[in-house]
Amino acid sequence: TIGEVLPLTHDQTVLTRWGVDLAVAAPVITITATPALHDGSEVSPRSLSQLVPLPSPIRLRLWLHHGRHSVRSNPQCVHWSTARGYGEWSRAGCHTELPAGDWWRHE
């Protein structure tokens, strides 16, 4: 997957626990959203520098595969960011909710 190709560098928003190395442990999902113009056509920027923020956030709901996690698992929503001039994983703008209790146990 692309997660195996991209470096594991990350900014300060990505949390590490118990001294466990971080890894991309799930498929990387790629989404491209372009705002529509009033006539229904899409904006087609010529470069990434011409992109503008969307007027409202995009919300995704994903479910974890129970069999791959343990008490030391730390699932996080991250994205690939080049905001600081180089590529790194970041949680900025992402939100992760996990169910209460022993969510990581396989039922």
C-alpha cells in the first residue's frame, strides 16, 4: 500500500504510547473533493497551490477490524501533510472516536 511507501515521519500531533513504534496499519484512503460552481461544473485547479479550503468539513466514518488490535493499540486518524515544506503524517484536522471499554478485544 502507499502507507508502506511513505516515510513514517510525523508532526507533534501524532501520539506515541508505551514506546511502541508507529506504523501505518490500515489501508490508506485517498479522497479528492472539488467544490462545484453555481452552474454545476467543478473547479479544476492547475496546481495544488490553487486549491482553496472547502466551505464545510468532510466527515468519514470508518470501522476498525477487531482482530488486529490489542490493549496497546492506538488508532489515530492522520493525513499526509506538506504544510511545513516536507511530507509527514499529521492529525491536524482529524478526529478519532473509539467506543468505551475494551474496544480492542475480539468478540
